Amino acid sequence: MLLKGEYIIKIDFKDLQIPAGEYSGKVIDHISFEQVYSLSELNNKEIPHKRENFNIEIIKRKICPSQ
């Protein structure tokens, strides 16, 4: 089955302690996407720990067959 889709996800966080530096934005991106992955129920052995200071909301989920 071939599908196409779009997700719009809102990630809010507070009190995230990150050292200031050249890669701070990349670290925040990595942790944020890791928190989205923590919502997955498909791979329970490798799921990262869900942090309490993150709120993940799926705003829009659109999936349909590819043409």
C-alpha cells in the first residue's frame, strides 16, 4: 500500500536546561523530535523517556492513498 500524508505537530517545552553554544538549536531539535517519537506504541523497547516538561499535540493528521 502506498500512502501520502501530512502531520502538523505542536511541541511546547519549558525549563529545558541546555548549555549555550554553537549546537544548542540542534540539541533542542533532537530532544524535541525524540519526545515526539516517545509517543510511539510500535517499538516499546527503544522508546525514549517522555519528559514531563514537554507537551506534544498532533494538530493535523492527513493520510490518504498515493495517486
